Amino acid sequence: IPEIKLFGRWSCYDVQVSDMSLQDYISVKEKYAKYLPHSAGRYAHKRFRKAQCPIVERLTNSLMMHGRNNGKKLMAVRIVKHAFEIIHLLTGENPLQVLVTAIINSGPREDSTRIGRAGTVRRQAVDVSPLR
């Protein structure tokens, strides 16, 4: 079986997820290897299924958010491909590894929630799930 490389250039086999709490939620291993981040999968129908969506496809889907970009997935795939080429030229590393490291470094660890008691509202620190 030939090795599956993203955009025919970057391998997912040597990508390491260093944060143990995020290993189940960042999908880059052999099982999730794709040539293109365009699977047309239905990851929103069941709870926690979006964790099985390949991480590059989740990045691509998040680029299609505002109204003028709705449904333009091929444009988003092209943007991600060009961005990965620029990252590879500047750093010389695997862009998938750079993306995974950036997600690990930017993920929230704790948040605050509102707790109301007797008419007064107080903010309370809480831990955040890794899926956020």
C-alpha cells in the first residue's frame, strides 16, 4: 500500500501529538490520512463525532464560516494548500506538525462561567474540555 500524503507532499505518519489530553481529539494518524481535506463527511450528526474528522479538514471547514464564504470548500482547500506550502518553505518542517503544535499551544485550558446566587452574579473558573 503506498503511503498517503496530504496534497501528495506531506506525510502524516511522522506527526507527533505531544499533549496527552489532545491525542484523542487531533486526528492526524494513519486512520485519518487523506489526500485532500474534503471528505464530505457527516461529523455533526452524533455527539463527539467531530473528533474523528481529520484536523486539516476541520481547519478547512472553519475557513468557510462567514456568509460570503459559505459552501466554497474548494477555495478553502486551495488556501490551506498554499498556506502549507509557505509554512514548508519558511520552516522546512512538515506543515502538519506545525499545525498540530499550534493547536496544542493555542487551546484553552480553563474558562470562566457565571454562577448566580441570591441576585448576584459571580464568575467561577472551570476547566475546559479538550474538544473546544
